[in-house]
Amino acid sequence: MQIGITGGAGFIGAALALRLQASGHTVHVIDAFTDYYDVELKLTRAKQLQANGIDVFDGNVHEDLATWCANHSFAALFHLAALPGVPGSLTEPHRYIEDDIAMTVTVLEAARTHGIPHVFFASSSSVYGEQTGALLEQQATGNVMSPYAAAKYSAETFCRTYHNLYDMNVTIFRFFTVYGPSGRPDMALFRFIEQALDGQPLTVFGDPVRDFTYIDDITRGMEQALEAKATGIFNLGANRPESVRDLAAMLSERFNVPVRSAPARIGDVSMTWSNTDAARQTFGYVPSFTLADGIEQMIRWHLERR
């Protein structure tokens, strides 16, 4: 199949592109190479994609998506381009409306206009707000804790609207704390490993618990949903909540650096924990990477990068 991926030079987008290309699909990606984090990291991923025969288009979804879609015959479009992260949404909420809600509508309109049969949308566990326990898809009610979460939840409602209004095949993935090599620098594990290798203290904000999910489990689940032509909303997580403080303590002991405590950040939830029964029953998703193995892969990548 010919597959399009927005945000294809991002962490998850690039990993998905490589997986789908290796499975025999023809993959095209579009990315605006925004500076939310180090652009060089995105450029490095783009070079790896190109080295594997994947077309990378430097373009903005708002302005260039219609032309990009018109030049291809996509059987499916994965929409991963977005402005991520809770802290930025507290200071610039209007940017999140533009890049997380309006951009999603642009993608849905392009799919409708150009007859793309299936849209896959990347959402977030943040849509569940402040809840405890293993979360089922129906437990997201819109009672969220940050503008970022509100934007993702709103974008989901547009996806459901286009499904209902135009009978469009739409799949929504709710990702739970994705980590792995070449990840996002603002995420805790990336930050901890860099700080530890530099001999700096590891700072833990509050006492959060997170369902850390390795990147290969995430992209395998997305590919399984594509193959099964699954529609609906699906959690993709590890089903295994972990204390961020405990992870910091483990890295502290390994690299002989201290751990510092700081107040919980506004907008952050205290726990994420996925119930992935729906994904397992619908397309066979079962997470397989242990956190210990995933962290070792990350440490190796960080050392090689240096």
C-alpha cells in the first residue's frame, strides 16, 4: 500500500515509516521540521528515512497537505504531526488550537477531498485527565488537566465527527508515555539519561507514575491496526505503571548521580495506566518490551550519539 505520514521526521512518525517500509509498503512523509526540540534530531531521522528509500517532503500541513495528497494515491494516512507537551500548552494555548485541532481538521478534509480510505490519528493518554487504575477507552470524558490534553480530546471529536458525517474510516490511537532511542528530549527518560551521562542531578517533578511504552510496541500496534483495517479508539500502552522516582533512583545508582525533588508541574497528571484489551481483541496488540530492556536500548543510543 501507499502510505502517508504527517510528522514523519518525529520520534514516532520516523519509527513507523521505517517499520511500514520494511513490511513492503511505499511510504511518504511530510514534516515541517519545527523547533519544538532540536531540529538536528529530526534532520538525522529524515536522513535515515531517505537512506531507506522513503520520500521526505519538507512542508507544512496547514499549507502543503492538499497538494501533497493530490500528488499521491494514499491507501491510508497516519496523522502524527502535532505540537506536543503539556508545559508549552500552558503558555501558548492558541498554538495548540492551531497545530493540534485545526491541523487535524485539515488532514480530515484532505482525506475526504482526495478520497483517502483510512485516517489514523495519534492522540494521547492525557485525554483521560486525573484518574487512577487501568483506563478503558470509554473513561475519557473531556475532564482534562491541560490545554494540550484539551486540544487532543477536541481533535478526537473532529475525527469521530468525520466518521459519523462522511462514513470515513478513522482510527484513534491513545499513546501512553512512548520512549526509546531517538526519542523526544523533553521526555523524562531522555532527560534522565542525558543528565546522568553528564554527571548532573536527576530532577523528579512530584511523584508521577507512568505507563512507559517502548517505541517498537507502539509502531507494531499501529501496523497491526492498519493490516486489520481496524476503526475506533484504542489505547496503546504497556499495561505496566512505573514510578518515575524509582526509575530515577535506578539510574542514580548506576551512574552515581543524585536525585532531586521538585514540585509537581501544573497540568501533569499523577498517573497513566493503560488497559489495552480493545487493541488486543481487535488486532492482536500485545506489548512485549520490558522497561529494563528498553532503557538499555536508550542508553546504548545515547552513548553512540555522543
